Amino acid sequence: MLANIYHPGITLADYWVSEKLDGVRGYWDGEKLLTRGGQRINAPPWFTAGWPKTPLDGELWAGRQQFSHAVSTVRREMPDDAAWRRMRFMVFDLPAHPGSFDQRLAALQSTLAKLAVPWLQPVAQSKLNDHAALRRLLQQTVRQGGEGLMLHRGASLYRAQRSDDLLKVKTHEDAEARVIAHLPGKGKYQGMLGALLVETPDGLRFKLGSGFSDEQRRRPPALGSVVTYRFRGLNDSGIPRFASFMRVYEQQ
């Protein structure tokens, strides 16, 4: 299932609310772990030992603000045992279950509770009374280092498509652009990166000058690479407002 963006007008009582985990989407087919694109993930045998034969849809997660660790761990051809000890598979759905999400959630929680594998956990789900409570939870989650929230319609069936059955709620929008040039820094950033000149798929060019660590300014993303940036709406020109660098885009 793929998510739409949260928008006003939905009936919040129809949805379960969970944290949007910043990891690598994973799919357990009953025998092996796969990426969203269907590539094999080489996890250590102990990591998936005893997992159920039924498919699981979830996120390979190392904790808040640990996206780079999750990506580097999952991408290794030879699994790093110590790195995988920091990983969890946070499960949010049972793709093969024929029932509604309400029914799938109950089955998921029961299944994983019986297995009692510490690194195989259900994503915590809750209900909220109103949109003000949703906004408060979103702000609290972001302050604590989370990325945002997910809303999952309780009556929905599991369908491999994008719809309002699944919604993501964030304090900002994000998108991708290609690096066109490295612009030199000034002042304290003399001799390092000042900003990236990037181009969107629509051909718009703009500068990304914030969001970088000193190490990223010393070793900026390569020319031609794709980066993810966050922003808050668009100017009349179509250029993103308050755009800042997040990370090099990783195909999951």
C-alpha cells in the first residue's frame, strides 16, 4: 500500500494513527526479506529465525534519526551482525490477510505477541478524537525526533495502490532533485560547500544552502546524484519555500 498526503475533510475516527518511521520499507514473503522493489535483503539468519510463514509488511528501523544506519545495514551484501543487532522490523500490516485493517491489526498483534521476538514488533497504533489532538501529537513526535504520522483507515482492505486508505501527516513536504553544481561557501564555510544548485524533474533550478552538517559540506553529494529536500509550500514561481537538504536519496 502507498500513502497519499493528509488533507482536511477526512473523518479522523475512521483511522488508526501511528508514527511514520524513518527506515527502509521491508516485505517478508514468508521465507525471505525483500525491499519494496523486490530485491533480496541479506539479513543474518538469526534475525528472521522463527518468523511466521505469512507475509509481513513493515519498516526496517534503527530508531529515530538513524536512517543512514538502517540504509547502510540493509544494503550490505554480507550482513554486519553488530549493525543488525541495532535493527528492528516494525510491522504495520498483514498483506495476505483478507480482512479489513481493523481485523488485520488484531491478527498481527496476536501473531507477533505469540512469537515474542524482540526485534519483530508491531507498530503502535492508536485512535484520536479530533484533528487538534492529531496536530498536538504530530508536533510532539517531531520535537522528539520523529518524522511524522501515518493514518490507516480501519475499514480498508490491503490493496497495492495509492489511496486515502493510507495517509502521511508531516510538518513539511519533501521531494527529490538532481545535483547540478556545488556552490562555494563563504565566511565560516570558506573552502567548503556553500550550497547545492539542484534541478527538479520539472526543470526548475534552485539553491539548497541549509540542512548540511560540516562533514557534508566538506564532502558534498556528488554531481548528478539525487537528494531529498524538505520545504514548506511553493512560491508563485514554483520554487520550494524554505527548502533545506535532508539526505542523498536512497531507492528503497
